Amino acid sequence: MSDETPAGTTPAPGPAIPAALTDAPGYQVRRLHQAYLALWARAVDPTLTGPQFAVLTAVRAAPGRDQRSMATAVALDTSTMADVARRLETRGLLVRHTAAADGRRKLLYLTEAGERALRAARYRLDLLDERLLAPYGAERRGELIRLLTSLADHWEGLSEDPAP
């Protein structure tokens, strides 16, 4: 049996998305996230991930901070942070030094290659952000970011709350 549509006919439309999904904030967030990941890979960098970019950005802002505090700064759990830092170090974008006072703490620093990669990705990300927010004027963009930040803060607080 062929998957081709016979000439002169229109393919049948896909199933309607139930309102129970389209009205759910989590569903819309997942759609945004999936679209963002696809756009990131095409427009920003196919090998540097969003979390890696966040770590490089945080390290540039505060060189010499330890992995644990950087994990908190970029909203990663400590085991994911250790993996991201190791991958960035393997690629030569980051160096980790053991803290003299506590051998368990790893202090993070960008390399020159990390600086270059971050600058290039930041430029492409700025272009992507412009495309992503194109439907909104400057005032609405600021409000949208404030709303998204407030919602993220609220959801993070809920995820830390032991009560359902």
C-alpha cells in the first residue's frame, strides 16, 4: 500500500489537538522547548548545547566560582553540571582547577577557545532572539520576559515544595 496521495486529491488533515492539551501550560511550554531546540541547533550551534552555553556565560560572568554554585546559577542539578563541565573541558572551552582549600571543589575558568566560542554563539543567539521575539514590540518583549521569568520562578518553587 502506498503512502502517496493520489493526483488531484488533498491529503486528509491530521487529528485535531484536544483542547485539554492546547489549554495546558505544560503542553505549550513543551512545544516552545522543542521548537527552540530545533532552532538553536540550526541557528546558533549544532554542537554547543543551551546548557553548555549557559555554563560558559556564567563562568565568563564569575570566573573561578565552583561547579556547585555555577549549577545553581544556571538551573542545573550538580550531576548534570559535572557532566556539562567535563564535556566543555574535553572540548577545550573550559578548565577546572581543584580548590586549594577543599579538594572536592572544582573552580571553573574559560579558555581562549571558550571565549571565542561563546562570543560567536552569543552573536548568533542575539540574531535568533530577535527572530523569536519578532511578533512583539520592545515594550511587550520586556513584559513577556518578565512574565516568563515570574512563571519559571513560580514553577521552580512548586517543584521544590514537598506538598503536591
